Amino acid sequence: MLAEKMMEDDAAEIVKAVIAAARSGDMTAAKIIIDRIAPLRRGRPVRLDLPPVESASDVATATAALVAAMGAGEVTPDEAMTIASVFELRRRALESEEFEQRLLALEGQKR
């Protein structure tokens, strides 16, 4: 507990020292501050003409369009993998929704 309090006190002093150094023209200190205030954005916005994804078969169609976009160089393989993971989440959500509807229908039949 005492060590945590000492670290908190030190942290405040360190922050003040880094700010003072940045104000004095220390570019390394300035970079530390800028990196915390406005971190570099990872990735980039990707705009693709994809079909709506309302069913599992739509996921397959959208994935095919994504593969074509990657092949055409419109998106990188890393971007395609990220987008494909979103499609996978959508597919799972659709399956969960379908399962819930089927379960509710079966429970309704039993009553």
C-alpha cells in the first residue's frame, strides 16, 4: 500500500517533468505527450461495395465479394482477414438468432 502511494506521487512528478521538458523544446518528451493525447490510428477506413448480410448464405456471398476485392488489390490481406472476422461474428449472431427462434417455436408447440 505504501509502495503504491509512493508510485502515485512519483507518477505525478514524472508527468510534470515530462510536460516541463516538452515545453522547453525536448522533442522526445513532446512525442511522449502527443502519443498519449492523440495516439496513431491503427488501420484505415475501408469502403467496399458488399451485399447486405441478413442470412448465412449472405455471409458466403459477402465473403466471396471480399476475396474478389482482395484479389483486385482494393484491400490488403490483413484488412480482408479483419473484415472476414466481422463476417464470422455476424454469421454467429444470425445462427444464434435462428436457434432462438426455432427453440421458441418448439416450446410453443409443446404448450
